Amino acid sequence: MRWDNALAAEAYEHAKKLARTNTFQHAPQDRHGENLAMMTISLSLADATRSWIAEKFLYEGERIGDEGNKQVGHYTQVNHNF
């Protein structure tokens, strides 16, 4: 895995847009994964990450993108990045 300056810049611009418009939505692209978390209670980054990792029990080793309707995308994104 390598740092990608173009991807980092794209993510930064999207984050600035969300802050400026007070919105919360995925970037309009499908080239790479993106995990967002929002709760009605205060949620730390660690808690959000734990909630994504909790999807592990649903994952059965499918290729990323071939998991159908199962809610494992957050888990595979976290796992893919470590």
C-alpha cells in the first residue's frame, strides 16, 4: 500500500465541501471505497472503526465487490487498508 497524493487531495476537497455545505454524503465516485459514520450519539473514530469491523462475521472471503447485498463493505475497506 502506498500514499496517493491525488487521492488525499480529492478526499480533502470532499471533506471541505461537506463542512462548507453542512452535508454528510459519499463523494460522487465509484473508483475507491469510502467509510462514513454518523450516529445520534457522540461517536469517536475508534467506535466508528469498531462498528465497521463488527461486519466481519458476515464476510465469507468473497472478492471485494462480489459480496452482493451483504453489509461487509465497511469491514473489507478497513481490512484492506491495514
